[in-house]
Amino acid sequence: MSQFSILPSEQVEALHEATLRILAETGVVLTHPAARQILVDAGAAVKGERVLFPPELVEKAIADAGKSVTIRGRGGMTKILGKGHLYFHNLGGARDVFDAASGQIRRATLQDVRDATRLLDALPNCHTITPFFTPCDVPGELMSLAMYRHALPFTTKPLQGPGVQFPAEVRYAVRMAEVIGPAPEVLTLSVSPVSPLSIPEHEAEAIIEIARHGIAFAPLPCPTAGTTAPFSLAGALAQQNAEVLAALVLAQVVRPGLPVIYCGRLAMMEPRTGISVWGGVEMGLASAATVQIGHRYGLPVNVYGFSTNAHTLDLQSGFERGLNVLLPALAGADELSGIGEMEAGVTGSYALMVADNEFAGSVLRARRGFVADDESLAVEVIAQVMETTHNFLGQRHTGKFLKSGEILLTKLAERGSWEAWERGGRRGLVEQAQAESERLLREHHVPPLEAAQERELEALFSAAKKELVK
């Protein structure tokens, strides 16, 4: 299936050239002494608090970067980003839990980290997992590590690490990952540069630590057009690109060939309130363009797919997430995030995780398209039916294409008659998804870690608490 393009190729090149100018002429605020020296030794210049990146340094780092990323789960499942497949994963780092049954929200806890991971493990269209919730019942200094530690025992799928900010978080995440396998095989880590165009000292240290350990790296800027980036989509994308590439250059200078996932989370400011808008169609446009930019560099691209500002599971939520997932999917994204996301990433929902699993199946079906060849065009079948039954239901051709997935069979979406719907209790998709989430949480079993692995994880977490919590 041919890919959908938001920008013509010459405008992608114009965006790249604008990015090179931003990095060379404006630069990035980066004051960490060791990081600055590493970059200066590689050809960068320093101007006050900013590091200026010459185009040849940027281009070399892009060329050096690993162009595919492999991550393996403890159950043996392996996903390779950068080979043309589309994978889905969930929102990471939601603060609140929305209960679809009561319509209320509450703060997330460690138990929600465990339960969400186990539920996502049961959903076939969630291909990799990111720790979903930021638990309120652990100290802030331990939050990222707690998310990873309490997700590891509850999935056998590939588990991507949480966003990190500090080098100590990197070191402990690597040691926790080593409980289930070699860290470069079972872990990815992301760091979010601060928009506009800043890499704080602790984040620079974290990037260096990630590179030294050989962990696949995902620079993850989250600018908002109109507040922390230009209000024009093109300008905001150029700045976002500069933030990704600045982090990429630092990582590649430390470890040439380090695998990189090109990420972007550009949102728009709502002019009437100033808040960040994740539900507008501009998110989908920006994500699709981000895919084009990342693929210009040959890198696998991860962007938001399921995104909404809605506070509940309503028409707004469905409409916004449908638009914003389909545009980057058709543009050729390698990985789409957001399963279970609502309220611009502040909140997550168990019912929505289940619903998004079904929606992801539809997106994968849309991206697969269909083929018009001699068999599917069915000229002879049409002729035969017109000579006999005038009905295609009993034809082998129909059975074959039914089995091949020509029509996606949904589980939650209502496709029956009004009368059948009434007999079933008038349950809509939200009620069906809530019931299914409850069933899966009751019944889905994840093979536990070995007792020695649990002890090792707990010892590492205790050591982290002793070191990090002041």
C-alpha cells in the first residue's frame, strides 16, 4: 500500500535545512561540562550557554545512528522497529485512573502499574508495553524506577523502559533489565529535551549513560506550538527536529552506531485557554509529518496515535483518537503510542485500553489495504453466480476471503440489529470494553518471575531508594 504524505519531499528537505540552521546558528542550551567537551572535541562550538552544532557533525551522527531497534520480552517475543511493520504500545506515565463504570477519576497507585501491565499483556494489538501509570504511593525520586520494577513481573512482552531524567535512573533501570536478559536486548530508554532547545545537565548525563550502556535511545521532545515552540506547524516541527537531533548527536558521539528511535510529541496550544491540545487534528498532521522527517534519516519513528483531550469515553474521544491515529499510520509510522490515553495524557482507563486494542486492529487493517488481482477481482465468480444462485454467500471465494481477513471481525463494536441489541441489554462499546477489562484482570495469568529474580529486583529497588530518596 502506498504511503500517505503530508509534506512533499522538497518541503521535508526544506525542514531539514531549517533544522541545520537552527542547530548551527542558534544552538541548544547545554551547560553540562563533560557533555560540552565531548561535543567540542567532535567539532561543535560553544557560545555562552549554548552549543552550536555544525551541519557536518549533525549529518555524520545521523549516518552513524543504528537504523533499526530490536527489543525482546522475557517470554521470547521480539519486535524489530524499522523493518516496515507497524506496532502499537500504550500511553506511559498517566497520573490518574478513569473508572468507566463510575465515571470518576482517582490517583494511580503501584497496583495500577501492575494491573495495567497485566491487562496490556493480554491484548494482542498492544505489541510492546511501557509502564502505564505514575504511582502516587512512592516518592517522586523513585517514580520512574518503581514503574519499571513493578511492570517487569507482569508481562512477557517486550517492556520498554520509562522516561528517565537522571543518570542514576539509567544505571538502576539497566541493572533491573539484566534480571531478565542482556539490557541492550530487553530495554529501551527515552529522555525528553526541554523545549525550547534545552538539554538540562542531568539529562545530558542521562543521555551519556544510556549511550555508554548501549541501550536503544529514544529522544522524546514534547513541544507545544504557541508556548514552547513556534505556532506554525512547520516551525514547531523544525524546532522539534533540532531537539531530537541534538540529543542524537550527543549519543552518537559517545557511542557511534547506537540504535535510535526517532520520536516526536508535538502538540498545539489551545488559544482560548493556553493548554496543550492533544485531540485536535493538528496532532495527527504533526505526527504524520514527523514520520516523514524521521524516515528521511532512515530511522524508525514513534509518534502519538491514540490521543484526545476528552475527559470521558465519549464521541469526542473516539473522533479525536481515530483521526490522530490513522494519519501517522498511513504515513508509515513504525510505532504508535497512546493505547488507553485520555485527557492529554493525564489520565488512563482500563476500558479504553481494551477498546483501543480493537481500534488498533482496524488501523492495521486499514494500513494493509487490499489487492486488485485476478483472484480478488472475481470476474469468473461473478459470472458463475449470475448463472446460478445470484448469491455469493455459499461460494468458496467468499469463504477464502473471509478467512484471509478481508473483513475485520470486531468483538466490541455493535453490528447487530436493534432487536438483538435490546435483547443483549443495550450495552454499548464502553460497557463492553469495561466488562472485558474486568474479565481479563480476573482471568489473565502472566508467568511469574523466578523467586531469585524477584529478590534481585527488590534488592535493586531498595538500593535505589537508599541512594536517591533524600
